[in-house]
Amino acid sequence: MEQTKTNPRLLTRNEVAAMLGVSRRTVYNAVERGEFPAPIDIFGMARWEEQTVLDFIKKAKKHKPLYS
């Protein structure tokens, strides 16, 4: 049977931080506060599915801006 769905791209904490324009520590703190999706554990390493991060950004864009 042929697999039609591709495997999701997994991002490191550095890649997530770069996508969000924040530090690695800010990503960690946001996860701890429940403000950002928790990573999945791959062999003891924190990884985020790229689509999860993109969905977070998309959702954040829909909210009222901090400065108006």
C-alpha cells in the first residue's frame, strides 16, 4: 500500500524561536505557561511539527494587536 501523506517536518527549539523571532528561552517559558504548544519528544529531544507552529502564528494574527 502506497503512503499518500508525507511525514510532518519536525522543528528544533532554535528553528521555532527563529520563526517566532524570539529566544529559545522565550519558547520554553511560553510552553511552561501554556501559551505555546508543547513539543513532542523524539528520542529525548524536543521537536514541534511545523504545521503546529504555523497554526499558532495564524491564530495569533487573528487576535487584536498589542499596539493599536
